Amino acid sequence: MDRKKYRIMMVSDFFYPNFGGVENHIYYLSQCLLKLGHKVVVVTHAYGNRSGVRYMTGGLKVYYVPWRPFVMQNSFPTLFPSLPIIRTILIRERITIVHGHQAFSTLCHEALMHSRTMGYRVVFTDHSLYGFSDAGSIHMNKVLQFTLADVSQAICVLHTSKENTVLRSGLPPEKVFVIPNAVDTAMFKPAVVQPSRSEIVIVVISRLVYRKGADLLVEVIPDVCRLHPNVRFIVGGDGPKRVWLEEMREKHSLQDRVEMLGAVPHAQVRSVLISGHIFLNSSLTEAFCIAILEAASCGLLTVSTRVGGVPEVLPDDMIILAEPDPGDMVLAIERAISMLPKVDPQVMHHRMRELYNWHDVAKRTEIVYDRTLKCPNQNLLVRVSRYLYCGVWAGKLFFVVMIVDFLFWRLLELWQPAEDIEEMPDLTLPHISNKETLQKTE
Amino acid sequence: MDHHLASDSPQVRPRWRKVAYGGMQPGFDDNHTDESFLEGMVMNANVVRRDMLKVMLDSVSISEYLCIVALVVLVWTYTLESTIDENRLLCIDVSLLVSGFLILLFTREKISLSILVHHYFLNISFFIMGLYVLAPIYQTLTRSISSDSIWALTVSLLVIHLFLHDYSESTVNAPGALKNPALTSCISVNASVVASVFIASRLPSRLHVFAIMLFSLQVFLFGPLVTCCIKKYSFRLHLCFSISLMVVTLSFVYMLRCLLFVLLLSLLVFVNVVCPYWLIRIQEYKFEINGPWDEAKLCFAIRD
């Protein structure tokens, strides 16, 4: 069946050269969609000197819009002034679907708002879990309610995330698809020569902050070292709680059994992982936890706290869950050590290749895009009146904001007509044409 | 892990599982919503169900403190108008001190005469000595500032003090208290002390200043401790004390000015009757959501 090819714009504040879950997700998803024949353009804000248009692997075009990040890598929320540039990019690239990522990104919310004003189809992917009770979460949820009032479809990375998003935004659950992240199994291969099992090495790689359970580590490591004399720890990562870990090392004289590596650059994560047998994750809250997937792909058995969406991520024979309590975690580590002889890293790696695959993610995203385009495009009043349900005062405010946005768009259409914006022709990449000439000469 | 059933009949499809691995589950779309959707959600787990009468009785402590502050302002006004002279003020101070000690002695279970002498008596004597020595400084502190600014500042400081005051327990704790006071209660105590200093600086003689400072600081620093002890000892005693205090305050304010009496009365009615009713009404809309997405709470004490 010849599938329809889409022209997709991915928009988020978080992209390369920043490293993280959302950035990797956007990059890998875009690459796989490009391989499936769609056209993908990424829009993000400028990073330092990196401003303007850049081309990445596979012909992925990235627009680094010249706005400075404001706080935590987010661009300054400007509401209406971002309409002209978004409109120009949408018309120039002849976009059919706009795909926004991450609820915390102001650029994403603005771009989705403007795209809906101009009548484009919109998909939103949420990558994080939020609470409901503190001031920051309450405001975030209201903004999310605004953006998702008129979105075509939404994607969440886990079922727990879907429940969280549905509660926060009031979307009907049928509109939310669950498509998980995946891991690049080609990059995370187990070691060719396995480290010897006479000494069991437990690896921890995370930022050493409260949220990632550094306090639990401080309690768990001495107990485990005391109970199992042949266990060694490797702790990678840095943060404010590093001081307490160093203190714990000194207090229990574990300098030769606990190795602190400091911050580990992303390129060296694999080499740290393959030197161990067990991966320990002690986070207090986790939306998806790619680190667990990377560890499993390298053939390590995982021990993790039962928080957030972690129970859904790996099958029971590849992960051992514990409550976020030191005693329970020590028991879980003991179970993992006893399970270790039955674990074969290569088998685990091959299983991970079956379980998580970026091409599968791209295909499922394609289905979401198909569903999006099947949605009827309603007229302005029907669409904008959906915003009135957002709240007694907020609904009316959002309604006014969207009407003003619509009027501004009409003004721009008169002032800078769409015909004057030059449309970008599609590029054919040289490596594809080289392959064809190679095939001809063979 | 295989979730394909080795089934012969094509109609039976495998059960939907709440997992993320393994790609699309056969027979189910990605937006399939199971019956187990939101089954981990817990609503209103920590919400306290309130009773109107209990809330009204609890709000009596707020109005009691409002009356205490009103009485202090009354004494200030009379002193500034020279209706009360310094000797009378000193008598008021001494009687307040003595009655405060007696109340503490009778209502605290763990106190004994030796603790009273050693801890309180010594500290209070040092305190009084220090105040007397520093009185000339307060007297000349705001000589260059106009009276209007002083009244405006004092009123705003008192409003801040009332707003941020810790109505549940006292900031100045008796020996053996465990919890440290919160930031807002420290700010409120400071605001009241500064307001007292401003008023004291408007008075003519050194003795005046000393007497009014002693009075104000006694009430603001030790008043909450005394009322807290009464409340802990017996609720009935607390109720009687508060109601009599309210009656006394209202009558004194009536004698001073009628408009202020009306204001104070309406404020007390608002705090005691209207606010509890409002709180009970809007409690029905409380919707607290907890679930697996919440951050886990550690059961042991962490160090920062």
C-alpha cells in the first residue's frame, strides 16, 4: 500500500546540541521518519552561536530561530510576535503536520497555538509527569489545558503518562496514543569480553540530586557492601548530593569498593555500563527512564525503584523493582545478585532489539498522523469555542487570545501575502544518488 | 517475554497489558483505553472533613489575638494622648507580668518553681534592665521623622504582623520546645517590635518610653505563649477567656470612638462567622489527586 507522505515540523525548545531524553527522541524519530520517506523539519531556539538553518544527518533541516533561551533552556514566552516566523517556516516548507514536544517548552506551546490558528493539523507529545498541588504545576497544567483544547491527537510515552496527561488537560482518553521511546541498540552493545563474575560490579549513572534518589544511595551502598563482600560500586554523575556520597565513603572506609567517576559525558556512558553487571536506579520519580533501557541493551540486569512508569518499561526477568525504601532496595539487590548467573548479556541485548525499536516507533507515529489528517477541519468559531471550556475566567481569556491571534494572522496575510514567501524545493541527497550509480555499475 | 497466545482460534486475542515494550499490542490500537485506566488514582486522600462548629470554635483564637492587639493599640492611643501617665503604665506592666507568671505556673504541667526562678525570672530581669538602659536611644530615634509617617508605618507594620502571625502556636517557645519557628512568624514578631519602637519614640520622657516598650514587648512576645498555655490546659477556660477579652475590648473601643467599634465588631463577626461558613462551602470543591505519577516520599530524614 502506497502510504501518503507527510511533511512534518517538529517543534520544541529542546534539541541538539543539548543532550537529553526529549532531544534524543526528536532526533531519532525524525531520522526514522525520513527513512520512511516523509519530510521532517525541526524548529528550535538558537544555542549560543548556533543560529540559522543547519542540516543534520539524513537531510534533517533544523531551524535555529534566533531567540535566546530564558530559563532552563526555554525561550522567552512572547505570545504573538512568534507568529510571523512560524508562519514563514510553515509556508516555506509546505508543512502538513505540526508535531510539538514537551509540555515544559514555551516555543512548543506558541508554535502549536499559531499552527491551530492557521488551520494546520497538530500533534503533541508529552514526555514528563507532573503533580497537581504545587504552584508551578498548577500553572503548567492550565497552559497545557489551553494548548490541548484544540489539538488533533496527543501522544504519551507510557500508560502512566497517559493517565497523568488526561487528568491534567481534560482530554478524552481516546485522543491519547501511547507510543514509547526506544533506545539505539546499535550504540549500546554489551562488551565482547564479559567482566568476570567473581566480583560483582553495580553501576549507578545519574545526576546526584534529591529527585534521582541520591539519599537512598547513601543509605543502600554501605548495607550492600557489608552484606556482600564481593560487590563493588561505580557511581557516575555529579550534583549537590555528591558531598554526602563522599562522606559515606569516608565514614565506612569504602574507598576501594565505591568508585566515584564524576560527570560522565554521553559518549562514554556505554564504556562505563559495560564494566558492570547490575544497573541501579534509585529515582524518586521517573517519567520514562531511558537509562534503564540503555543498561538493559548493554546486557546489565536492572534494579530500580517502583515509581512513575518504571514498572511498564521492562519485562519482569530483566528488571527487579523495589519500593523507595533502603531495606527493600537491599533485598532487591540481593535477588538480582542471585539471578545474575542466569543472565546472558548477549541474549538480553537481542531481546532489547526486539522489544524497543525506533522504526517501530516511527511506524506507530505514522498511524497517528494518518488519524490526524482524517479529523474534520472545523470552522473558526467551532474551534475557538472549545477554549471556553477551559475554565470560568481562563476560558474567556483564552478565547480572546485566540481571536486576537486570528486577527493578527489575517493582518499578516494582507501585509506579507503567502505568495511572496518562496517555497523550498525538496533536496535529493547525494548519498542516495551515489548508491544508484553504484548499483548501475555493479 | 511472549505475549502472543498460542491460540488456535483467531477470535481470541491476547489480553491487553499495561506495558510499553514489545511494540503495538496485536488487536489493540495505541489509543486503547482499558478498564484499568486511572485505577491507581486516589482522590482526596489527605483531606480533612471539617465541621462548622469546630471551625468556629477554632477561629476564636484568631479573634482573641485580634482583641489583644486592639487593646495594645488602645493603650498606645491613651498614652500618646496623655490620658494614662507613666506610673499607671508601670502598674499595668507589673500586673501583667505577675498575672502572666501565675497563669504559666498553673497551666503548664512540667513547670516547677525552680525552673520558674532560674529560667524565666533571671531572663526577664536582664530583659527589663536592658530596656531601661536603652530607653534614651528609643526616645530620640525618630525625632526627625514627621508624625504622619510614623502613624502610617505603624499601621502597616501592625497589618503585616497580624497577617503573618502564627495563630496555631507561639513563636517564643517555652524551654523544651522541638520545632523551630517558621520564617513568616519571625517576620511578624519583628514587625510588631518595630511598631512598638516607633510608638515609643513619640513619647516625652524616658520613663514613658521604658514603660510603653515594656508593655508592648510583654504582650507581643509573651502574650501568644500565655494564650497557647491556656488553650492547651483547658478549652473551656480558653473560650471563657477569649469571650471576656472580646467583650472588654469592644467596650473600651466603644468608649474611645464609635466608628472603630463598628469596624472591630464587623471584623470579629467576619472572622468568627463568615469565614468558617465560606471555608465549609468551598471545601466541597476540593479535588486532590494522587497516583503512581507522584514523587515518592522518603521515610527517613534527609540532610540538605
